[in-house]
Amino acid sequence: MRPPILIVKKLPAAGMAVFPFILLKSERFKSDTEIINHEKIHLRQQLELLILPFYILYLINYLFN
């Protein structure tokens, strides 16, 4: 699985997965295999939950934690 990687300089974190993209704060994170693998796991989680339910659960978790 090779998701498209986008650079978003104003991203509040080093990386973020928004199906089907991996968003990175800086070009230097493209070579960070730990961050890339971490975000690929989130993409797989989104697919397993059929994308929309993932974001609903993510929002609920964000609001209550």
C-alpha cells in the first residue's frame, strides 16, 4: 500500500492519516519510517471501519479524552 503523501506545513502534528492520504508537516518526515508506518496503520484502521465510522469514533474519542 503506497498512499499519496502530502506536505502540510501548518499541520499540528508530525503526521496525520486522512484517507487516502498521509499528511506530513515537513519534507524531512518522508524518510521517517516510524511515522510513515504509524500513519499507514491508521489508514488500515480507517478501511477496516469503512472510513466514516472511523471518523465518528475518532471525534467521540477526541471530545471525551
